Amino acid sequence: MTGADVFVTVGSQLPFERLILAVDQWAAEHPDHSVFAQIGDTVYQPQYMAFARNLRPGDYSVYFDRAQVVVSHVGMGTIISALEVGKRLVLLPRLASLGEHRSDHQLGSARKFRDRTNITVVDDVDALKRAVSSALQADGLDFASGAPPQASVQLLETMRQLVAQTKAGCP
């Protein structure tokens, strides 16, 4: 396992066909960049990027840590991890109207993180493709090595508590 320039994750609960298809199309147009995706239970099988349906936590961490850019749904676990290390993150919210989730709560979370450094929230797959390219070309620090975290310890702890409370209240 060597890692990839771009790591894609859909989380562990639901498939996210729209995200996987869009990044696979981006990978076809950018063969000079390596892409690895954790795709979950999607029907679509990527043709232009390496993938696994699920990853063990240790393998997930390796791909996450080595990637220049992480592409994901608006999952709080991914956001917290990215904030802790200042990882470049491109987020596409799941939409209930497209059957991608049971509610549109990711839209609210997306609004909260839209203005954060290193996080780009997009509203459609065309914007996602542009954002991945831009994130890979961004100047500045290698955020995964030695840069100070972009979120305070207090913010991260509050977010962890909210996630734990939400999970405790879910069936």
C-alpha cells in the first residue's frame, strides 16, 4: 500500500454513487494523479481509480494520511480528522432528494464548514471535479506535515461530543 494523491471515502453507512462516479470520471481525465477510493456498497465499479469497498481502520488511516486531497461526503468523522491535521478536503453533501441519505442534514453541516481553510464544499459534480484539481494545485504548506492544526482542541472536542450524542440517539 503506497497511498494516493487523492483519497475518496463515502463513509461506512450508505453508498454514494454520484460521488464515486464523478471522481472516477475526474481520474479518467487526470491519469497523472493516483486516486484510491473506499466506495462502500456502490453498484458502480470504478474504471479509472483503485478502490476497495471497505477498509480496515489502519488501512483507512494510511490512505487518509498519505493523500494530498481527501474527497468525501459531509461526514463529521472525516471532517474532524481533516481539521486535526489540516488536510485539504473536498466535500459533496449527500442529498435526500436523490436517495443518498434519509435527510438533508449534510447541507446544514456543509454550510458550517464552507468558509474553513483547507475545506472546499461543492454543490454538484462539475464543481467537485474543479475543486479536486484546484486542491491538488494549491500553493503553500504540505498541510499533512508539521503545519499547526486548523481547528482548536476545544472545537474538535465539542464536535466529537456532538457526534457521540447523535450516534447515541440514532437507531
